[in-house]
Amino acid sequence: MSKVHVMDHPLIQHKINYIRREDVGTKEFREVIGEIASLMCYEATRDLKLQDVKIKTPICEMIGKELTGKKLAVVPILRAGLGMVDGMLSLIPAAKVGHIGLYRDPDTLDPVEYYCKLPSDCSEREVFVVDPMLATGGSSVAAIQMLKDKGVRKIRFMCILAAPEGVKKMQEVHPDVDLYIGVLDDHLNDHGYIVPGLGDAGDRIFGTK
């Protein structure tokens, strides 16, 4: 069963609570989403493997530590996931970026694919799939399945807000994918929105209604 990591860092909690407010404007919302993604990336990469490397400082030679193992990739689920990319790249600038385009059918709530472009060596990388919201789980489940179908085996999922229904679905369908969640909210309403939530993350990031 996948591990569920709910962030307890005070800065993450503070910033998420701030952007829930309906009077926070587009510019500020977008900036804080990036800050949250950066803080979450710091927490979610805590277990990356290190190796010993000999280096020379201005004083002497020494054995230091640097990352080893698979290279990283960030794959946002369009369009809201784009709001998290720059924040993550500020910490892992060498990561490659792919894009998966899905939208939710307003009647069935099922995900519909419209775009997929991944790094050519994506199957050799450890991939962070990012989307601010994990609501029904439909889009996230579908995006991860698309990656698996293309040979990606090491996948982590990161979101800022999640509903229990989405977490349950992800664990049922992709028990091998660990989840990194900023805040676990209460439930979904009849329209599939997270409660108390923060509204539509894509609309608030890009200023659309």
C-alpha cells in the first residue's frame, strides 16, 4: 500500500490557509502556490539517495555527499499543475519537465485526455506528478496510468489539497505510488469540489472564471 505523507510543516500549513481566502488575488495566489510547491518538494525529496564523492575545497580534499540513482522529472497535470512547476524547479533545477493534459467531464466527472508530452528518457527517471488538487482522484489516477503505460515505474504524486475520496481511489488503483499532501480536507461536495477547499485552483492561478 502506498504511503500517505501529510505535511505538518508550519510554513506549509500557514501558506495553504492563507490562499484559501477568497479575497486573495491571482498574482498573490500564483506566487504562494509556487512557494508551497517549493516547500513541499523539500519535504518530499527527503529520502533521495546520496553517494560519497571526493571533492577538493580551497582548503583540502574531502569526501562529500551528492545525489545518486535515478534522475528526476516533474510532470504537471494541466493546467493547474503548471502552478507548482517553477517552485519545484527552484530546488531541483536539473529535473526535466513533461506535461499531461486532462480535463474532467462536467457530467460524468471522468478524466478526458487531450495532451501528453514527456521527456524521452522519462522511463529512466523518478517522476513527480503534480496537481494542486486531489479531489475525486480521476485525473490523477489516469495521469499516473499514462506514465506507467509508457514504462515509468518510479512515481510520486504531490498535491496541495486532497479529499479522502481521492486518496482512497489513488491507493486502490496505484498502491505503489506514494502520496505527498499539503492538507487533507474533509470531503467532496455534490459537484466534486473539495470542502472546505480553496475553489478551482486553475481558475485562481490563471485568473479565469
